[in-house]
Amino acid sequence: MSIVVTGATGKLGHHVVEQLLEKVPSGQITAVVRDREKAAAFAARGVKIAVADYNAPETFDGLFTTGDKVLLISGSEEGRVVQHKTVIDAAKAAGVALLAYTSAPGSLRSALADDHRSTEQVVIASGLPYVMLRNAWYNENYTEQLAPTLEQGAVVQAAGQGRVASAARADYAAAAVAVLTGEGHAYKTYELSGDTAWSFAEYADEIGRQTGKEVTYTPVAVGTYSAMLTGLGIPEPVAEMIAGVDQAIEHGELGVIDGVLSGLINRPTTPIADSISAALKG
Ligand code: NAP
């Protein structure tokens, strides 16, 4: 019996495994990865490594054991619903005790959420005890772009005056760890978001305050933003989806604050200002 984390070499997965290591013996953790090399540091600390690919169902044969608690971290590539079904089918065949899935906020109507809604249906249809971790936006979605933002002295988005109730990846990871190591979470759907919501004008001001440089928010139309992204080499459908997220932000779909995340992790979520300062320290 193990706590099994898929996508363990991704950014969120890395936080989850690190935080699990603080709570349970390393031998009780299994990291599911595509590339064993990328997981060498976890293996050296006693974490079990399983190599599997969402695109290769046979790699999940026998991977799970009855009674495992599994965190399915959503994939980041084309064909996610079919990929996720591979993991869910294998979890069902094994009879795992809990299947937690990193989903998208219920308030998000953007196309980006479609795969997550479909995956939630597959999870529910499996009949397994599940937990939906509906993660809102990561602070790092923006702070990882600080270098170009500072270069241009501008935060360019198509979100108008919309607000984002984001939290750090580490906060969402802590929620996953709370669910995987705690009791009473089966059949729950958690809408997880930050304790505070900020606008892009406030974000630009905060970067300026911390760096002493002039940074302004330049709101643009959705079509302009999408064209700007394709100009940077991003494929058109992806650019449209990213611009669509900004529209969702303008409509308030990613600004919902309900305190569920801070309640689960028993501490406040990480303010965007702290993530800016962490990113500036590199
Ligand atoms: P990430 O760093 O891109 O991690 C994605 C993980 O999925 C990686 O470990 C990757 O494996 C794994 N993966 C992708 N395709 C796979 C496949 N075919 N088979 C097995 N593993 C596969 O993303 P993240 O920041 O950790 O976020 C986790 C997930 O949250 C993302 O995948 C995405 O669905 C979603 N997301 C949420 C937000 C948000 O703001 N809430 C933002 C971006 C993404 P490798 O390590 O081998 O590449």
C-alpha cells in the first residue's frame, strides 16, 4: 500500500512529493514518472519510482495495489481525457482506496476546463472513492514570466480589471498532501483558490514596488492578445485558449475566494507579492 503520485517530476508533483516526505516514510511514497533519470533525487531518498506514460496503457498494468491512495496530476499535453482514463482504469482494476484528481475551478467556463470536466465524469463513473481538487490559478503562471515583464516594463493581458484569486503551487500541493494523508475526504469536491484576489494593475504596481522599476499594466483586447501570442510562436488554438482564460478572468471566473484552500492546509495561502519576491530572488 502506497501513496502514489503521477506527474511527480512536474512542478506541482515535485512539491507534492517533497511535502509528503515531511509527513510519511519515503518507502510509502511512489512517484510515477516518464523519465527515471528526472526522479533520481527522489529515488536516492527512498521514494519508490514507477515508470509509466499516460499514452501507454500497458505501462500502468500492475502499477497500483489495492488500498493505494493515488493522486492523478492532470497531464499537460494533447489527448488528456484518454490519457487520464488510462490511469483511472488501472486504479479501478487495482481497487485503490482513494483517487484524487487535480481539476479546474467549477466557476471556469473557458475551454481549458473541458478536459477537466470530462475527466471528472470518468473518475465518478469508475465508482472509486474520489476527491476533486479543483485548483484555481498558480501565482507562478505569472511570476515565471517576470523577466520579459521587467524587460518590457509592462504587464500585457486581456483581462480588463478582472481579479485573480491565485495561490502558490506549494499551497495546492499542501492541499493534495492533506487529502492523501488525512481522513474524511472521499467523495468531496474542493474548490481551491487563494485568500486574496488581485488585478493586473495591482500586480504591475507590486512588481514596480519590489524592483524600483516602472511597470504598467497594458490591457489589450482578446483578439490583440491572441495575435500577440501567435506572433511569439504559440500555435493559434493554444493562443486562443490562453486569451480565453483572460476573458474568463475579466468575467470574474478565476476570482472566487472561499477560504477552502487555506482551511485544508491550516494556514493562509501565499500572497502574489511573496511569489513575486521569490521569483526575483531566482
Ligand atoms: P508540469 O510541470 O507541466 O507537469 C506536468 C506533469 O505531467 C509532468 O510531470 C509530466 O511528466 C506529466 N505528464 C505529461 N504528460 C504525461 C504522460 N503522457 N504520461 C505521464 N506523465 C505525463 O505542470 P504543473 O505545473 O506541475 O501542473 C500540473 C498540471 O496542472 C498540468 O499538467 C496541467 O494539467 C495543470 N495546470 C494547472 C495550472 C493552474 O494554474 N492551475 C497551470 C498550468 C497547468 P514529465 O515530468 O515527464 O514532463
